[in-house]
Amino acid sequence: MTSEFKNAIDKYFSSEETKIFLKERNEEKDIQQTEKELNITFDNTYKYILLNYGDAYVGIDLLPCTKRGSKKAEQTILEITKSFRSSYLEFQVCNEIQSSYVISIDGSGDPIFITPNGNVKIYYHDNNEIEKLAENLKELILNNI
């Protein structure tokens, strides 16, 4: 990850207006456990944000790895990804999600996910289409902040 990105994201979260988007930081042990259970490796950009800013809003509302005491109903990346993988396998749709991980869900309930090669995509369940949102998470975030 470049220092240019770190500087941009640090600057974004240092303003008074964007501090409301900050959440509790995620724990390294939860990130490692999630990677292990999903058989994936998180994008370095995603790890940096989770460890330093939590499941913050960066143009999309990122899912957490760590469950928080005050938000027990909140679902984690692990739970959401497993749920989508199971449902989509059963219905034989969006095969790409089987090797990817879900980082967010849009307002229509469509999963936004990162593929093994780092692309950020969304699956529109209403019309069974996949759209590439960005080459990688860094690009998506820099375009949104």
C-alpha cells in the first residue's frame, strides 16, 4: 500500500465532518480468524482500514471483522460472506462469490465483494448481473472520498 493512499485516507478521517464515519478498530486476531475460515487473504488496503479506522464509511459502509459488545446484532464479514456463499451456491448464481469475500451490502441488499485478484464487484440479485466497481479497493475508496 502506498504512502499516498495512507495520507489520503488519514486526511479524510481527520476532518470533523468525516469523524462520524469512524467506528471501533477491528482486532488482528479477528482478521486472521476470518481469513482462515473463509480461506482468503484480505486486501492490504482493507486490513489497514479495519485495523486503523474500523469498519468505517469510505464511500461504502464496510463490514466489521470484530463483534462489539454494544452491537451484538451486527453481522461480521465472516457471517455475511458465509451466508451469501451458501445461498448463492444453492441457487447457482454469482459463482465468483465462492472464492471472494463480502465487504459491504448496498441499500438493495446486493453484496459488494473483493475477488481473489483484488477486483471490487457488486452482484445485483434482481437481474443476476455482476458489475466491476473498481480494479481494487484502493481505487474505489480514492474515487469516493
